[in-house]
Amino acid sequence: MCCHCLNRREFITLTSGAIATLGMVRAAGAVGSNNWPSDRWDPDRPFLHPGKALRVQPILMYSTPQRREKTSWKSWGGVQTEQAANEEVARITGELETLQKEMVCPLDIRPVIKTKSPEQIQNLDRSQFDVAVVYPATGSGTLLKACCAGNDSTLIFLRHRSGPVYYWYEGLSVRYLSTDKEREDDPALGDISVHDVVVDDTQELAAKLRG
């Protein structure tokens, strides 16, 4: 008989052994399944977020111009009163809270800081957060530079269609931002680049925070 061939008796012996082994495996699995904790899998349980939360500080810059006779006294933009600023704070807070729930990486969203004064924002302790998100609704270039100090960890969010239009949606340019091209002069905001700016899209903001 060929060494690779089996007779009927050998075949039955090997087959019976395989069936017995399979039965033992199934029995062990059944015993193991009885010991499985009932709460081991809960599809409604929140995801675990290993690692330290990213501390995010939103900063709303705005102005409240006062009427002056016989001169231009008001810029354009949708946030130029305290009421409009408070409404914008609520809008920003709601958007960031939504991102906080959606993102896999944990976020620690700090309360929105409102500022109309470079002096006020210059006293901000930047060691208390990891990244600033500046919302430049209105205000001067000096105020913008103060808000973006420590610019290695700053993003800028602009509104065009997602709420009251920001003056800096049009005012922000490569005069303030660095680009991928070489230039002779230094941009006003230092290392903040066109890639650190988001217009309207909170999902793009989320992607930059993850990065």
C-alpha cells in the first residue's frame, strides 16, 4: 500500500479522534461563555480616551465702536455690540462642545475669553492651555497680534456663512500670514500660516486640533 494512502480502519480511527477533539473544544468554549461578564460589551458605553486631554482656549476678539460726528467711526462686520459678542460666545461654545463629544481624542474646552483690548489679552497666562483658537470678529491689527502671541500653538477661525460675518474674513491676508513661498518681509503674525486658518468648517477645525 502506498504510504500516502489510508485503509478504511485507519480512516475511521483518525476521523473519530478529530470529532472527539472538536467536541472538547466546543465544550470548553461553552464553559468559557458562561463565565463572560454580562456587562463586558455595552454599545452605549462612551469610548475610552487614553492620553491627556488637549486644553483648548477660544478667544473672541471684537470691538464696540462709538458714534463720532463728521467722521467714519464704524467698521463692517457682524459683531460690534456687547449683545452680538455675547451671542457669538454662545455660538462658539456650542460648536466646541459638539466637537468635544464627536472627537476621539479628548478635549478640555476652556470658557471663551472676550477681548477688545491688547492690554487685557497680553496678561493671559498661556501656560494654562495647549492651543488657542482665535475668533477675530472685529478689532484692530494690534489686537489680532496680541491674541495670536505664542503663535506656535494658535489657530484662527473665521466666519463667512456660518454666523455673523467677521471683518477679518476679508481683512486677513498674506501680510499677516506666512505661506509656502519665500518672502523678503516677515508676516505680522509670525509663524502662523495660511494652513492655520479655518473658514466656517468646524470639521476642518477638528482635524487641525487632532494634528
